[in-house]
Amino acid sequence: MFIMYVLLILMILLLVAAIVYVGLRAIRWLRTMFDFRRTYVLWIVLVLLPLLFVVGDFLPASGFARAVTLTGGVSIGLFLYALLFTAAADLLALLLRLTPLSRRPAFRSRKTLRVVGCAVLALSVCVSVYGVVNAATIDRTTYSVSFENGADDGMRIALISDLHLGSEIGSAQMCRVVEEVNACEADIVVIAGDVFNAEVEDCCDLDETAAELRRIKSRLGVYAVLGNHDPSPEYPPLQAFFESAGIRLLNDETVAFSGFTLVGRAESAPIHGDVSEGRKSLEELLAGADRSKPVIVIDHRPAGVDEAVAFGADLIMCGHTHRGQIFPANLIAAWTHGAGRNYGHTVEGNTDVIVTSGVGYWGPPMRTASDAEVVLIQTDLQG
């Protein structure tokens, strides 16, 4: 807990430094175009707009609260790219100082500064707009998986993850997700955690969202596990939502089908819940299962891959990483999780590992480094 507080303080200090840095550069740029003296207006905008992201969480769940939160989230994303492009421009100027170009009058002219400032703003806006549009666009990614005891009439699995329902995401995004899921014509649909972003009550259109998810069509049903952002599995509103949405929650539980065994893992480190007793091992969960059948595991975090591989599971499906979601967070995610555990389809030992980038987003409502996707897994399983 102490380390978390230290990291929080460091993040706040970095944010303040970034605001001051961008603010000073913006004032200098604005003064190349007109006599800009009311600098306090700029400072108020730079501070208040990102704060709306936090303010929205304290408002009663409503369309207005969602608009406030989304405005703050977009502002944070826009500010991030303004910071990155401003820093890149300053770095380029610093490097040019080492060349003969720095002796030209145009290098230090107001016109050059004005053009560079306009370019930074235009690039920041364009990248942010792309990120917002891309986050609302649901793609499909297809993988093929073969099993030792497979059948010719294979089964299709639709995998989604990281819905992050709440103050930002609701029925509109789920409508797009369900349309793509149904287009897959899957035999079974699995949700690999982070169904909610925090509290169930934060979703202002909860009933409409449940109705959208209830439209999912599959022969064998819809199964979900929880992620680190989800409430406790014992939380009554969460249970009521899953029942209303027609989703079966698997919390360290197994389901035996005619051709395979499905295992839904409990979240190992929930933010809002408590796993003080620890989750069961795969050996415990599958003690009475028919081990001749393929074992398919749903686990929110890729951290569970090691146990699945050691156990000899045939397939494990994960989410959590978002594939970084926005640049430069994608670089951090790739470094933290490793190439094979951050995104995509890999094979470790006898286990197929699939990590999806998810269908929602966390923080800024943008995806500039990854896509929102429904994963279709074509197998040779007999359902």
C-alpha cells in the first residue's frame, strides 16, 4: 500500500510538471499570434478539463455524468499527445542547434514558432480523433487451434474481454460488440474478465446494457470470469446483472461439455474484491474431470499462463493488457508482459495461448496503439 501511495504522489508531481511545461510552451506559441495576457485562462483550462474525468465519478450515474467523464478522458488523451509532440519539437530544435541550420534567422523567428505550434496542435487533435473513432470500432481477429482429440466438425469460440462497463462505456458500445459477436456464428462465447470498470452502479444504462448482451446468440451459452476491475463475485448487483444478461459467471468453476472441459478462473488480484484465501489450482479444479477431454481455461490475466502450461491445458484465453491501448503505454505493456503474453496467439509447450486486446478501454476513451476486437477461435473440437 505504501508503494502505491508513493507512485500516486510521483504521478501527481509528473502531471503538474507536464502541465507547467505544456502551458509555458502554449503561452509562448499563442503570443506569436496575438497579445495574449490573460494566461490564467489557459491554466484554468489545462487543469480543469482533465479533472472532469475524476469529477464524473462523483456525480450520480447519468448521461450527463458520462458526458463529463468522457470529456475529461478525451482531454487527458489530447493533453498526452500535446505533451509528446511538444517534447518531440523541443528535442528536434535542440538537435538542430548543433547544426549550421541554427544560424539561419528563420530558426528563431516568430513565424517558425507559430508554424511549429500549429503543427503540434493539429497532430495532437488528429491522433486523438483517430483514437476516439478507433476505440468505438470493433474489429474481428481470427485464430485456428487444433486439438489432439479434435473432430472434423469443429467448434467456433468467440472471445471478448475488458468491456469496462461503467461511467464511460454502456449499451452503445455493447451494441457494436454484440453485432460482431453474432456475426461470428460462434458455438460458445467467453468473456475474459473486466466486465465492469469499477462499481456496477456507475453504468447509467445498466438495464439497456444487459439487454444488449442478452442478444448474444450461441449454441452452448455465454460464460464469463471476473477481472481485477470487477466487484466481488458475491456482490448482489453483479449477480443480478449477469442473470439479466444471460451470462454464467465461472469463479474457479468448471463446466463439462461432451467434447471438452471449460475452466473459469477466479481473479488473482482484484482491486475491489478479496481473494485472501487464494484461488484454487487447476489440479484441484479438475480433480474429478475427464482428463481425456481437452481443457480450455479462461483467465483474465496472462499471469495465469504459466500454471496452465505446466498443467498441460490445451487452450488458455486471457485479456487484461489492452495491448497497451494508447501510445506509449503499448511499449510499457509489451515490456511488462512479454511479447507472447501481451497480445496474440502463441503456443507454449502443448498449450495454445490467446491474449486479446479487449473491446473496451480504460482511462482516455481512445485506442491509438491497439484495436478493439472480437476474437474468433476456429477449433476442431466437438462441442
